[in-house]
Amino acid sequence: MTQSNHKVNYGNDIDRISDLPGNVIDCILQHMIVKDLVKTSILSRKWRYMWTSVPRFKFGEEFYELFDNLDNPAHEFSRIITEILFLHNGPINEFILYLPRNPKHKITFEYHNKWFLFLSRKGVKHIFLDNDEGVHVRTPSHLFSCQGLTYLYFFYFNLSIPPSFCGFKTLLQLHLLFITFESGALESLLPGCPLLEKLAIELCSGYECIDISSSTLTHLTVSIEENCIFRFNRSLPILQRLDVELVCEQMLYAHANIFPLSQLINLKYLSLDYVILDERKELLYIISILKSASNLVEIVIQTYYGIGYENQAPDPSEKLECSCCCLSKLGEVKIVVRSRSQHALSLARFILANSSSLKTLTFELPYEMQSDARIMLNISQDLLLMERASQKAQVKLTHS
């Protein structure tokens, strides 16, 4: 018998982690919380400074909870975040910062500004700022020095643009949520992002009217309030996804200039939230949007929680004309009826009759409506009897 040349080590002191490929170690470190990341420095001499080159930092709620028993936790964790950043010896690609609601954890503006000045010198590309304090706070001015940004998420800040700002020339995604814009900040910000592909402006304030124009934008999410107007007067030639949420019980057709009907040819996904389908004008306007977006593949329409419409029964008699199957690529549709919207069935009838590739239309009713057997039966029968351009189309009646 020939003795094997392979050696087997039965010891318990083998450093298997250090022998992993460098890219695997980097991946492991990037997904650790900060507390555990810094602890890796005690594993061995080789690991002592390995954490200082990790390109991603996340300071979330679990980080701040470590300091709850201290008399002045905000000062202590602000000091530690500063030390962690200043000890870092490589590029920082991603920085995620939550500002906690606890008043004891309030971070001063001076610390914010110092961190973002440092990050701007590290070539940061991805910034996620989530302010959970419950009040708007001032935007760190040095955030606008981060010229290499490709992604920016911003929650609950007062946003003003410094005079020296020359734009985020490489920014691809911008998400603004509960932002208060000061003195034309939004109008100054958007033109400075020439490569923007995904834009979300949700529940923001401080502007009256904004024209959105972009030759690069593919995804757009907007919340429309009564005192704020969006206009797409110019070209959005490659827009593929549009999500619109109406706020404060208003009609979509009242904002007719929001939709560049001649520019929706590339639109593939459309979501309309909080529309009121009890007015014929609203129904006809939504249908005009659908006719202009002939390449749609998926639609989600959700109606308003209209207390004032509870006593109105759906009207199955509404008929809408269309000379051809204008939605030939549409495959999936979901209509969520949160109250008894009068024209919701008419919208379903139009879509079924003009979608030759439709696979599924889901008609979702509020949970409380299933107690009215007569209405449920009528809706079910109406849906089953509707004319369908697609022989494969399935209609599902569900409740939430």
C-alpha cells in the first residue's frame, strides 16, 4: 500500500479565514455592522488594520443602542464615528447614516459637516441619509462637495444649495423624501445632474412648480400635492417607469400637464396611486394616458380611500370606445379598489377589450366589501362577462 503524501492537520489553530481570497474577505467585512467590523482587529496581527480599508460603512440603530447607558451618548458615538472615518486608509464607496429619533442621540450639524467633508475626499459614490428625528434638519453643506456621487437618498432634511455647487455630474439615482426645499433648491439641483436615470420626489415641499426635462431619465416617481405642480413640458424620450401618487384627495386630470402624452411611447410600467374613479373626467383622462403609452407591459392603479363614496354602487354600464387593441404589449394589470369607485369596472372593461397580450387582470376589493354578497356577485359576474381581446387573459377577484 502506498502511503499518501497529503498531510492532515487536526489542530484547532488553523486560520482558515485569512486564507480566503481577498475579494471574499472584503465582501464579508462590508456586510458586518460597525461594532463587529472593528472587533475583527483582535483576530490576529494580520487582521489588526484590515477593517480600515473596508469601502462601506453603515451606522444604523443598532450602533447607537450601544451608547444608551452613557450620560452623553451623542458626544461619545459622534466621536467614535469621527475616529473610525479618520482612521480609514482607502476609498469609501458607500456611507449609510441613520439619525435616530431619541433626543439623547442628536448629532450636531458640525459633526455632519465634518464627516461629509472627509467623505468628499474619499471619493464616496453612494450616500444614504435617513433622518428619523421627526423634524427637518439642515443639510450638511459639504455634502455638495461629494462630486463622485452616483446614488443619493435623502430623508427629512431642509435642502438649500450653496452658491459654489456645480452639480453632481455623475449622479445616476436621486431619491428625495420629505424634503423641504429652500429658495429654489430643487430647480437648481436637477439641472446639475445631467446623467440622472432614476428620480424620486416624494412628499416634498417648498416649491410651487418644476419642469422636469431629461434625455437620460428612465424611472420617475412623484407625489403630487395641491400646492405643487410638476410639468414635463420638454422631452423625456426614454422614460420607462412612471409612479404617480396623488396627495390630499385631488383629481389627476386637474394636473393634465404632468403627462407628456406624446412622450410616453417607451413607457413600460405605470403606477397611479390615490386616483378618484368616481368622476368620468378622471376615467377618461386615465384612458387617454393608456392610449398614449402603447408599449405598456404592466399597470397598477389604486383608488383613493374615499369615505364620501361608500354609498355609491359600482356602475357596470359605462362603455368606452376604442377602434383597435391599443395596449398590445400589456401583460399584467392590477386595479385596487379601496372604496366603491363608480368607474373602476369601466376601466377594467376598457383594458380587457384592448389588451391582446394580457395574461392577468387582478381586481382587488376592500376586505369589508365581501360582507355584501349582492355587490360581490354583481362584480364577479360583470368581470366574467367582459369582452377580452386576449384569449389567455385571466381575471382574478380578490380582497385586501
